[in-house]
Amino acid sequence: MIYPTLFRLFLSKIDPESAHHLGMFAIRAASALRLTKLLPKIKTTRVNAMGLHFDGAFGLAAGFDKNAVAVRALGEIGFSHVEIGTVTAIPQSGNDAPRLFRLKKDRALINRMGFNNDGAEVIAARLKNLRATKKVLPVIGINIGKSRVVDVKDAVADYEVSAALLAPYADYIAVNVSSPNTPGLRSLQDVDSLRPILEVVIAKSLGKPVLVKIAPDLSDEAVIEVANLAKELNLAGVIGTNTTISRDKLVTPMPEITAMGAGGLSGPPLNVRSVEVLRVLRKNLRADQVIISVGGVETHEQLQERLNAGANLVQGYTGFVYYGPLWARSVNKN
């Protein structure tokens, strides 16, 4: 109960992006000081998927640790897997600030970060050094996206560069074609555009599992088309879903939402659609293909709901902001 009070009295008064950096510093410092080792062991349901072993079904979605600077620490506080990124072939600073907003009444976020990251070459070197420590790590997913300065027509070659640089250090690779914050990116979810991207990533993956991450705003018919493509290309699975451009059924007053501007909405408002997409995917993918369900998960009960609906793994992000550093343990704990 300490964190909600701290959030209400202090952290919620800080600019969201500054609060994020402060939180990252605190998590890394706690790990460096070995304070995370003082946390009691928890019982979790272990998962085997994609030929990988996960110490629990719940992991951290892409977007929190964009540059792979806190992977080990995030594992130590309860995430069974950490999906870093989104990483682009070319380093980029992202969109202009402010670009991250809290909708506290909805326990939601709007972000238009724009894939700010250090670039595939730098992050590959960072992960190489991390792997070389031989320390215990969570499963590491690497989420890759299109560089903003690269035209959509040249996206295949751009993804190829990222995949080739990062595959040696990934446990799995997630192909992000669904963020609403890079112009033209979502057009790549069309199966004719998506196929060559996935083919080149698979070719450069060194045999690592490859998944595609899709938007909640796709129609069920479009979700089925992606599932069919995943079967055709023998993808390891699908991640559903990314953030939404919808602003429906929010408690936050619309003038406040409008003032925040464009961006992807995450948190509990995605819960219903995320489960719908999960059910469509489970019905249309092979039984051996993995679904990582993302969007609106806050509790262990919701985690179990996703698993019962056919997810193999579940991820969260926004709940971390509202519930604090022990949140993953509460979700993963049996």
C-alpha cells in the first residue's frame, strides 16, 4: 500500500517521462546494491514456450526498457521475460516532448514516444556485454521496428539490418508493425507488406523464435489474415496487442484527452478488445504457435483469464506505472 500513496502524493506530480527515468534509476540502483536479492521467493507457474523456459507467465512489454539498460534488474523484481525496445536500425530521439501522458482516472497512459532508442548497433553491443556476465537473466525478447527516416517502401531492408545485428543476443524477436507513432508503420500490417518483412527477419534470426506484434484496432478479419500468414511462414507466434488509437469509453473528460493529442492508449481500456483479439488468434493459429497477450492486465486474476482464453504468455506495462516495482510479483505469484 506504500506505493499508491507515494504515487498519489509525489510521483504523479512529476512529468510522466521524468518519473519513468527516475523509476528506471531506482530499479537499477536497487539491483546494483543487491537490494532486490532481499525480496522473498514467490511461487509461480513456470511456462515452456518457443523452446524457452519462463519462470512465470507474466513479463514486461516493450516500451519500458527501450535500450536494454535494466534487463537483469527487471527480472529480479518479478518479470519472467523482458521485451526490450522498440529498437530501430538507425538511432533516433523520438517525437518532441511532451509525449507521455497519464489518464489517472482510467489508470491508463497515452504515449507518442516515437521509438526513441540508441539504435540496433549500440543495443546489440550492450546485450553482448550483458550476456557475457553469465548472470541469471530473464528471457529476453527484442522488439524491432522501422526507423522513422526510412521510407515504408524500404522497410524490409531496415528490419533486416536490425534483425541481423540483434538476433545473436535475443531469446526471441518481435516484429513491431503496429505502433501508431511512426508514420506509415501500421500500413505494414497488411499481409502483402508484412510477408517480406517477416521473411527477411526469419532469414536473419539465427533460428530464434520470431513473432509479429499487431494492433487492437485491426478488424477480426484482418487479425485472421495475420494468423493465416503466421501459419504460412511458420512464425513462432503473435503478440496481441499494441496500444490503440481509440478513445472510447474513457472516464477522463474528453477535453483533457483532446489536449493530450495523438498517441497510443494503453492500460485497462484495452482489456476487452485485447481478450477479443486473443480469442480470435487462438481459434485461427495452430496449437503449437504461441500467443503473448498484452493490454490492460493488472491482476493475477486477469493473467489467469488470459491463460484460460488461450494465451501462452502475458505482458504488461502500464500497471507498472500505477502499482509500482512489486507489481509483477503480485501478478505472477500463485
